[in-house]
Amino acid sequence: MKGEVMGMLSGVILAGGANHTMNGELTALLPFDGKALIVRQIDRMREICDEIIIVTNDPKPYLNKVDRSVRIITDFFAGQGPLGGMHAALSLAKYASVWIVGCDMPLISNKAAQLLMAKKQDGFEAVIPIVAGEPYPLHGIYDRACAARIAPLFNQGKIRVSAMLNHVIWSELGERYLLDNGIDLNFVANIKTIADYEAIQHLDK
């Protein structure tokens, strides 16, 4: 099924930054449903993605956790947060459409990604889900061309993903549309604290 209807897709997991550690542990490597969280994400992405990329400032912890088919890259522009990771991924992705998630999102949805991908074909450079009135750029689908919009922002001291969205043609996919298509809105849930980690495991039951 991969690539047959909507074209080839790169899947990206952003796994860099000190904010991805809890009590000294990497969030991406926390056990979730019997495997490391990032391995669970990779397994889900593989169902619809034609390549998988991890962006991290420290590749070592992942080398013995993922197989060699997973590309591990580092930022071109260090210290620029998630937008720096997005720039690196979009610059090096093999395919024009790129699904980008954070490593703290254990419930990512292939079906939601496919809906976003279908919307992108209407001529948008990015499509982002909106849940409870909040945009979730990490679970969005982006065109590889967005990389060229990001680099100039760093020279202006702008590192928020929202700054990039001001320079691309993007669309939202609202929660009503997602719900009408059978999407569990928990796909945007993320882990920032131990309490989040414990709560999200119950959501997956």
C-alpha cells in the first residue's frame, strides 16, 4: 500500500534536545507497550512511509535500538529546537512529502497522516491537524521545499515552528473532519512529565 495512491512519503521523528529527557531518561527510549517508544513509532510509520529518519543531536543512544534501514541525522543548525530538526529532515528527506512527529508522541496515527497527505495534494506546502483549537505542527505533513523557508528564519533569531508557518502555504485539518473519519484524537498526545507518561499508557488500552 505504501506510495501506491498518494506518492512516496518520508517519516521523521525529532529526537533532539534536553526537553526530551525525564529523570535522566530519554523520552524516546521509555518502554511503551513492550518496546521503546521510538521503536513503536517506527513500526507505525513503516506501514505508510517509504523511509524513516531520526533527527537527534546525539545518535549514540539509538544505534543499538533501531535497525540500519532507519536514517539517523543531526541538525545543520544546532540549538534551534524542533525547527532546526525539521530543517535538517526536510533538507535530507528522499521524498517530497514528509510526515514529522516528536519522539514524545506514542500514539501517532497512520490514518490521520494519510488524511493530511491527501489534503496536501490540493496544493499546500504543509497540512497540520487542529485538535481542541490547538495546532499540532508535530504530526503535520510538509513538503520538502519548506526547508528553504526555514534557514533564513534562523538569521532573524526566529526558531518557533509558527514562524515557519507564516512563510508557507498551509492548511489545517480540523478535529470534526478527523472525528468524522474515525480518528481517535489522542494521536496528538505527548509526554512532557512522568504523569503524562503514566496517563498516556492508559489511553492506549
